[in-house]
Amino acid sequence: MSSSFVFMNLIDIVIAVVIDWIIGDPYWFPHPVIYIGKLISYLDKKGRKLCKKNESLKAFGGLIVFLVAMVSFIVPFAVLMLLRKNVILYNILNTFIIWTTISAKCLAVEAKKVSYALKKEDIEDARTKLSYIVGRDTSSLSSQEIIRADVETVAENTSDGVIAPLIYAAIFGAPLAMLYKGINTMDSMLGYMNEKYRYIGFFPAKVDDVFNFIPSRITGVLMCISAFVVKGNPFKSFKIMIRDRKNHKSPNCAYPEAAAAGAMRIQLGGTNVYFGQVVYKPTIGDKLMELSFKHIGQCIIIMYFTEILFMILCGIVIIGLPRA
């Protein structure tokens, strides 16, 4: 991989991040993830019709991983290769695709909607708004539980929806970022440990764990460093992250959640309900402060500053690269 490719790719990433900050994900926009989701849904239904045993359904889940990953990578790769001789069009498309894999502004907007509903004391609206961005049952959550779920979602998706796609984009541009997005979308649709998804979702969940292993830890460290923007202590945040990094059923989610909890001196985790099934989770962080509306805003600030830190790292690489 040439230094000129790395240089231009990192420039594309910076531009994509700025576009996301300004535009986000417009509701009218035919987002590529929508079509990835339709493919996953189609394969899910097809697998359930074809497979009559749990073992075969589990194997079909592996096939879904292969097909979705292949399509997610090959389509943008092929189109970019067709444009490789036209540098301007290549970089425009590369930037465009990378932008579609980032969801910082969308996450911030949706999380704030929950906060606004709570501030208006409309708990039913808050539950509805929250249900759009979490997998758990929100129908009977209290205001404190709603705030906790909102904060946890922003923290977790700082890795899944922001830093992880940027890391993969930095490695190999838009195709690898879109491949990651396809895998992450599979996990969000199929990766549940309940009776419905236990078998067909096994491989999507495990592959997502692998792809998020390094990004979640990088994100956690960057979030700890960002603690000072909400008057937190980076060193104490890091201590909480290391202490509570295993307090989650996922091998990855506790890193950004614990970093955020440590930065804001709050406690996350605990029992949730997913598709009617009660799932107990250990607590994360110390309850030095009661959860309140402000922590949703603070977590969003941490998310954005974490992204800025990653951009600074990209800038350092750009400056240090030899020019071809």
C-alpha cells in the first residue's frame, strides 16, 4: 500500500467525519445499511425455511456472515476499482462511502430526543424514542432506567458506530469500513442469545466480537483520555475501565461503557429485558453521582471528543508520511 494512498485515504476520512458532523444521516437518504439490512432479513427468513434443525440453522448463520461480508466488501471495492484512474471521482466516492459508515451525529440526535422527552416529563414518548436505538424492551422502564439505557447506547456506539468504522476505513478505505458495517448490522439484527436467534445468530455475534475486539479497546482508551471534557479524571476513568472491563456478556462493550461511567462518575449496567427475556448484567462504574439528563449530554460530548482525538491521530500520521 503506497504512502500516497494512505495520505489521500486519511484525507477522505477527515472529510467524511466533517460531513457527518454537518449532515448526519438524512432521513430521505437511501442509506447503504438499509439495503444490507434487507439482505440480512431475506437470508434470515430463507434460512428458517430451509433449515429444520438447530445445527443446520447455526451453519446457515455462518453462511449469512460469509455472504453479507462478501457483498459489503466487494460492491464498494469493485466500484472504486472502476474509478481508480480518475483520482477525483475515486476519492469523492471513497469519502461518500466512509461517511455512510459513521453515525456520530445520528446517534447524538436520537439520544437527545430521548432526553428532550424526559425533560417534558413525557415518559411514554421517551420510551418510544429509546426503543428506536436500543434492543432491550423499553415499555416499562423508569426515567432513571431510560437515562441509563440512553447513556449506555451512546457509549457502546462510540465504538461500534464511530471509531470502529473509522479504524477499518484507515486500514483499507471504504470497502473495509463497509465490510465492518455489514458485520455490525448482522450482529444488531441477529446476535441475540434468546431462543429465536441463539443458533442463526451464533456466528454473526462471534464474528462481530472479533471485529470489535481491538476497536473497542482503542475507543475505551480514547474515551478515558476525553474524560476531562466533562470534568472527569482520565486516570480514574482508565482504572474503572480496567476494573470493570469484564462486567458485560460481550467481550467488548464494557470497555467504552466503563470508560464513560468512570469519566462521569456514574454506574451503568444491571438487569435488562430483551425480547421478553430477562438478562442480568453486572454493574459498571461507581455510583458517585445519580444519573440525570446531563449525563446523556456529557456522554455525547465524550463521543465527539473521542472522535476528534482519533482525527488528531490521523493528522499525525498524515504529517509523518513521506510524500511519494
